[in-house]
Amino acid sequence: MCKKGFKFSKEARKRMSEGHKGYKAGKETRKKMSESQKKHKVTKQTRNKISESQKGSKSIHWKGGDDKYWRNKLKETFKDCVLCKGKRKLEMHHKDKNRSNNERNNLIILCETCHRVWHKK
């Protein structure tokens, strides 16, 4: 194990990565790793930092657009799901499925559950 703060060169990281390819940990090793992870507690503050670091345009699922626009509209205009009147986990739905068309008549608010059902139709 190396000292905290030590950084490996790109070449060294690449060699280590290549060396691990195809490796599958045994049952005992997986069990030990699982037990080790159970002892590790993540604070609420750390979870919030992680969450904030992956929201909107920082998300790996981001496909462009203005992430501030819909959040602000959601907060000031809509308070519940159009279909079920639920108030938890609200999401913006584009009727024409064009994420860059943020015209008011193209947007509706759905809870997470109704939004998933809507897209399965």
C-alpha cells in the first residue's frame, strides 16, 4: 500500500489496470470485502456532496439543455403531479419528447412513478 496522497503515473496506472483485467475474486475474498464495506459508514453530509456533484449537467446521463430552467419553473409554478396529484419526486416531462423544447405548453409535471408509466405507453 502506498502513502496517502501518492499519485501513480499514467503508465503505472495503465499497467496496474491491465494486470487486473480478467481477475475475479474468490468467494472468501468477496465475503471479506463485503464485511469490510458494511463497517464503512457514509455521513449524510458526504451523501449530499456526492448527490450535488452528479446533478444536472454534471450527470453522466445529461443530454444537454438548461438544467436551471426546469428546476426554477418546477419550484415556482407546480406543486404536484398532473396525473396522481402526488407531491414527491416530481419530474418535468416534455410532451413532444424534445428535451430542448422548453415551451410552457410542451411541459407537464409528473411524479417519478407516473413518468415511468407514461414512457412505457
